[in-house]
Amino acid sequence: MLTMIEVLKAILFGVVEGITEWLPISSTGHMILLDEFVKLNVSKEFLDLFLVVIQLGAILAVVVIYWNKLIPLSTKHGLHISRRKCKMWVKIIVASIPAGVVGILWDDVFTKYFYNYQTVAAMLIIFGVLFIVIENYNKKRKPVMNSIAEISWKAAVGVGLFQLIAAVFPGTSRSGATILGGILLGMSRTTAAEFTFFLAVPVMAGASLLKLVKFGLAFSASEAV
């Protein structure tokens, strides 16, 4: 039976996730560190599911905030489909492929070996240093892509590869990695941040679905036994 203490713990995890999701720091990493001090009384399988699905709530806020920029259908002046928005979604899907493929094939391996406080602590330090180095390197460079429409297919794939780093190593901020990657590839800070927020929608929805399916299969197997 779920106790009030466990509910309060879950709320605390939600607060940490809600704050860290919108900053270029790892929300998953901070929740893993929090779990070292505030242990949820759940199975390892459920915790792995919880740490991913809890992020979907924050990501859905992106859909609400950027609804007009995300949805290609418009009823203004009659029903029509925006070709510009459809092209943007193709770029988002292309950027999602690396993390999606690796997640489907090796999610269990990465979760087993890297989802721990040692990896998180190391990656928080490494990426903190990289932020400083890249920011200093980028000071004198002028962006060549100042809107999502100007993002090249090559840059979209490149951002997807940077996102892959965060997908593999908790403690690496997904938004931080993709924003830094976008800036290095020639995007303006605003464009890189906006593309990162949009990219989070299919990535986190897919990751949540994958974890739900795996947890359901594991639960069914345990029930069968």
C-alpha cells in the first residue's frame, strides 16, 4: 500500500525534475543522486520506469507552450497544412533517430552499467567544464542558422548525435548537450534551444513508451511465475 511518506517522496522527485528539466543540467542525473538520499520504496524495474516517465509531464508543457509552432494543421482562414512545420517535424524525427535506435537496442545495457551516482557525478563535472570551454570558444563566432527553418539536414543529424551522448550517460543534460551541439554546428543560441525543446517531445514520448512496455513485460513475467 502506498504510504503518505512515499507520496511525499514522489512529489519531491517531481519538484527536482520540474526544475532541472528546463535548465542545461541533467534531470535524470539529479534524480539518481536524489535517490541516494531519499530512497523510493519501489522495485529497481519500477524506479527505472519512474525516472523516465516523470520527465514526460514536463515535456508535455512544451506542447502547450509552443502549440502554434508545433502543430502543422491550422484552421485560420480555412483548414490547411503548413509545409514549413511539416519540414520542421521531419528534421526533428531525423534528429531523434540516433537516440531511438540505440535506446531500443541497448537500453538495458546502458541502464545497468551507467545509471548510478558514480557516472552521474563524473558526467556533471565533465559537462560543466565543456560548457565553459565551448562558451569561450563560441564568443567570436557568428551563427549561420538563426531559425529552425534554416537548420540544415546535416546539422539536424549532428544535434541527434549530441543527444545520443545524453541518452547513454545520465548526468549529461539532454538539453545541454543538444544546445551545445547546435551552437557548435552554427545555430544561434535561441534556435538551438527551441529545436532542443521540440526534439524532447518525440524522444521522451518514445523513451516513456519503451520503459512502459518493458515494465509491463517484466510484470507479466513475474505474475506468470
